[in-house]
Amino acid sequence: MSADRLGLSGSAGARPVARLLDEAREVVTPVLRGVVDGLPGPLRRVAGYHIGWWDAAGRPPAAGSGKAIRPALVLACARAAGGGVTPAVLDAAAAVELVHDFSLLHDDVMDRDLTRRHRPSAWSVFGVDRAVLTGDMLLAAAVRRLCGTELAPVLADAVLELGAGQCADLAFEDAAEVSLAECLAMAEGKTGAVLGAACELGARAAGAGARAAGGYRAFGRHLGVAFQVVDDALSLWGDPLRTGKPAGNDLAARKKSLPVAVALLSGTAAGRELARLFAGAEEFDAAATARAALLVERAGGRAWAAAELGRRVGAALAALEVAGPTVAGSAELRAIAALVTDRDN
């Protein structure tokens, strides 16, 4: 399910966005390759597999790597702030992508997700120990790239907030009730913090002042929550052939994603039935998972997701105006925002 089916659509065409993402991959991949090649052999194999450079046997894969949205945001914000792809900007872009891959490796272990990007997740192939250790090494490499610069605290603060968000996400699984405000704060920590840091790092690396950097950070944070809203919706109603993950994984784990939290708090008959399903001890089979997804929709979770997407995109674009980007930079960032909110995987 793409975001336009939630009632929103992007304003930019695919070709400009594709060029932005291709450029980000082109300039960041050699840096990432250098990091991965410096890892111990077994961990190098895990990292390259996770990123998408090779399969479990080290051969060229059938599936590609990630979208490179985060490094693309770094580069676009640097240009929007009047800069170019300098060594400082490139280091920031690589550091953000390394943090992203670290978080995915660890998230898959904690969530026991068996698939990632249309194939088995790294921990399910190489084991928990190697997946966790590989994530640790990627995080250390990310921090090292910015050590001794004024950008390091921005990245460190984002990682701390990311950890707090993940901690809340895990706690919510066993909580009897979770407020929507708590769920939104969790989403801002898990996804908004890193996208906000990507935007701020790009702007600061290009010489932006505090006010402009704050505007770019706010743009990224709102965009991150919008990204999470779409992710949560896709986990409920998405096509597994597009998302690369089985539908209903989050429901089966009783995860209180944003649309689920809205449904549980709705006071509707569908919301009460959903609460009874979540309170039950039985594991969700395919029928129970499909029923739960339908109940979330009937209780207003899907309509809320569409409205929240619109609100967050509006807030992101308002923050972008505060940052005062160049005309070309504004167009690039709006194109990336459209991609984030109009996708089906």
C-alpha cells in the first residue's frame, strides 16, 4: 500500500528523485566500502550482505541495497544551505548511513524479523552474535568519522534518542495501554531523530548558522515521523511483494504501532474487539492477523494515518521555509519528502 492510497500523493516526479538517490549512493558507497573492508572477515561478510552488496555466499545479489534516503538528505541540505559535496559533507552522509545500518541490524534481532529487503535478515543467516557485533562496529565507524568535529554531538544525540525510542517501542509490547502521545514520541525518537540529524549535519557541514540548521533539523524530524506513519501503515496493509516483509508481523508481535494505538484508544466496537485480540494468549495465525488489520481500519487507524501524514508533511515544509534554502535545494528536499510519503515499500 502506497501513501497515496492513504489520501496523499507526492508532487515530484520519479526521475529527479531517482537522480538524487543515485548520486547519494554513488558518492557514499566508496566510503562505506572502505569501512566494511576494514572489518574482520566474518563481520565484513555480514555487513556487505546486510547492505545488499552480496548474497550470503558473497555473490552478487538479486535484490539491491537500500534507498539511500538519509545520505541524500545530507547532500540535499548541504546544497540547500549553499554548499557542495565537501569532505565534511561526505563524512556526515556516510556516518548517518552507518548509523542507519547499525540500527536495522539490531532492530531485526530485537524484533526477531526474519526478512529485510526481500531476503532473510542478517541475524537469521549469520546468527545473533555476529549481527549484533557487526552493528556495533558500524556504529563505532560512524562516530569515528565525525570525531573531533562540531558535528559529532549532533550524531551522538541522535543515536541516544534512537536508543530511547527503541526502548519505548519494546516496552509498549507488554504495556496494557499506551497513549498516542507516547507512540508519537517513540516514532520521533526512532525515526525522526536520525532524519533530523541527517538534515542538520548536511546544513552545518555546509556552514549554516544555528537558526537555519534548526529549521533543517525540524524538517527532517517531521519527515521522519511521516516516514514512520507510512511504515506502520505498510506493515498492516502493505503488499509483502513490495515491502519485502510478511504482512502482519507487527500485529502478530502485538506491537502498538501508530495506527494500532489510535484504534485501541478509539472507544469503538472495532477498537474493543482489537483490544481483546491483543490481550489474548494465543499466537496470531493468518486469519487473526487479517482480522486485526481490518479492525484497525474500522476503528479509524487508517484514516488517522492519512491525516497525520498531511499534518507532518505540512509541518516539515513550514520548517523548511524557516531554514531559508536555495531554490534548487528546496526543490530537492521537497522531492525527497514526496518520495518518503508516497511509497509502497
